[in-house]
Amino acid sequence: SAADPAGADLSGRHVVVSAGGTREYLDPVRFLGNRSSGRQGYALARAALARGARVTLVAANVDLPAPAGAHVVPVETTAELHAAVVAAAAEADAVVMAAAPADFRPAAYSDDKIKKRADGSAAPVELEQNADILADVAHDRRRPGQVVVGFAAETGDAHSTVLELGRAKLARKGCDLLVVNDVRGGAVFGSTDNEAVVLGADGSALEVPRAAKGVLAHAIWDRVATLW
Ligand code: CTP
Ligand code: CA
């Protein structure tokens, strides 16, 4: 439990954690990306290792030291992340999608570095939607009792609160738990702290107040262990 993180309550379990942000290349040097640092995913991996789990960490462009004992699978694009997570999920008791996949990729890739135009106009970039890795894993459980966890960084708006958006996303994805952050202002990105609400498909909601990302990580593994 969180009170006894040095215990080995996850021993015998294999967990897959994805971390970081994917890159979608336009040409050999340019990509579309996002602001995910990988810190929350790495904290999840360290917490699971400390509690005795075997950990596969699928890392998308993360610039952090590898947690000792984790099996790290480096990836760059959402297509690579998808393939690596689906492969690892075949033998996993839990899959936690802490990574931020790019929702779109350029429809075309240029082998040649794209050049500026003589008339000063900008070339339009056409986008295609990427596959939804979390929804795929949640709808095709590869092992009985496998627990699937997603993350959602949301900003509330005039129509819906962050938690309403989170509930709808949990249902849409078909996952067991969804860790919802309010990211208005952008304070969470690159930070060592996090605060969140862990929503459950069973209707539960666990509030985790602002603290080091390791505290949220242990709270998530507590919820996963309860579902096992
Ligand atoms: N996710 C995924 N594959 C994608 C996009 C998202 O597996 N192509 C996962 C993320 O890793 C995260 C969860 O889905 O765990 C929610 O991500 P989010 O970006 O909030 O969901 P989207 O369905 O992309 O919704 P939105 O339009 O709000 O971005
Ligand atoms: Ca998205």
C-alpha cells in the first residue's frame, strides 16, 4: 500500500507503463510533438518496481534516467508506441497509458527536408488521425483480469467540468481507471508535482492532492491492486 511502499505487494505482477510524448515526423528533421516530460510515467515505473513488479516501460522521447530494473522500450512515433504497447500487453497484468500520443500525424512524409517557398507563403500541413492505443488495449484484453489505466489532461469549459469530461472519456475508452488532471495554465508540464482525481469505471473517484508525482503513482497502484 502507499503507507508501505517498500512492501512487495506487486510481486509476481507484470505491468506495462507508457511515458513521454510521441513525435510525428514531417521530414527528416521536423516533427509535431507535445509537452509531456515522461516524469509521471517514470514515477509509476519506479513505484511499481519498489513494490516488486516486473516493469516494461515504453518510453517516447523521454530525457530522464532509466529506472533501475525496468525493461525500457524506446519509441518515437505513435505507430511505434502502439506496436510496443500492444506487444507488451499480451503478457501484462496492467497497462498504464501515461504517455501523450500525438492525436494526429502529417498525412505525408517528405524524404527531403522541406524548403521555404520563394514567395514567402507557408505550405499547408494535412493531418491524419492516429489510432487510439488505450481504447484498443481496453477493448482487446489480452489476459484475464488485466487492468487498463488511462490519463486525461483536461481543461473545463462553459459546458462541462473537468470531471464530467473525465467520466465521458473513461466510458468512451473502456478503461478501468482514468487519472484526470486539470491542466488549465499548463502548470503540470515538466513539473515534479501532480494532483489528480482517479476515476473508476465502478463510479469511484479518489482525489489525490498536489504532491510529488511518486505519491500519485503509489495511489494509482493501490487502486490497480484493489481491482486485481
Ligand atoms: N491515448 C492513446 N492513444 C491515442 C491518444 C490517447 O492511447 N492516440 C491515451 C493517452 O495515453 C491517455 C488517454 O488515451 O491515457 C487519454 O488521452 P487524451 O489525449 O485525453 O484522449 P483523446 O481520446 O485523444 O481525447 P482528446 O480529444 O481530448 O485529446
Ligand atoms: Ca489526445
